Amino acid sequence: MRRPIFLGAVLLLATAILSAATPARAAGDAAKSEQAKVYAAWVKAVKAGDLAAWKKLVPAEASQQMEAQAKEMKKTPKEILEFLGAMSPDESTITGLKVDGTKAMLSVTGKTKGEPKPSYGKVELIQEGGAWKVGRQSWTDKPE
């Protein structure tokens, strides 16, 4: 009976140490991070409708999913990318970053021209082939 309690305590301690090793970064540090630079390049590619650049900034799976979605919708991947660009905020401010090994989460505040209120996003990034790639995003009109 002592072994499970001991192992549980060790796992809890290890989790606490690992969490402390990857604290969330403040907005200033987060905005200068490699992950923020990749996200900025992603936004630039999306807003420009640059499919080749976009493909370099997302996981291989995302590119395959876009092609499948485009085919299903009877659109080109470029048309899907243009729609994504229209849905993305025009201005973004990085407000935080948490890195956990090969995964990261950016906190972003976005502003779209003509909209009175900002939106608040979470942008997942993963490392693939040694490079950070922009994964899933979720946006809301309510701050954290």
C-alpha cells in the first residue's frame, strides 16, 4: 500500500517541477518568442493568400485537411485560405505564452477593422521536424 502512495507523491512532485520549469511568459517576452514569430508569419501568409508560405507554417496534417475540405466544398485551397484570411483578426497582440516541450499555447488579442470589440484567441503550436507550426486556434469575444 505504501508503494502506490509513494509513486503518486513522486508523480505529483515531478509534475510540479515540470510545470515550474515551463512558466507562462509575460506579454513582452511572449511577443519576442520564436512561437510568436511563427504565428506572425502565419497571419501574414493567410492575409496575403500565400498558400505556399502557409503550408510551411502548419503541420502536414493541416495541409492535407485543407485540400480535402476544399475538394468537398468544390473550392480551391487558395479560396479556403482567402476565407481564413477574412476571418482572421487584422491586428494581433501576443499577450502570453506557455511552452510544454514540443507544444505551446499563445494567448492573442485580435482586432478586426470595423468591429468595436477585440477578440481573444488561443493558438496552439507544435514542433514538427524541428520547427514550430501553427495548429488549432480558438477565438472568443470574452477575455480569459
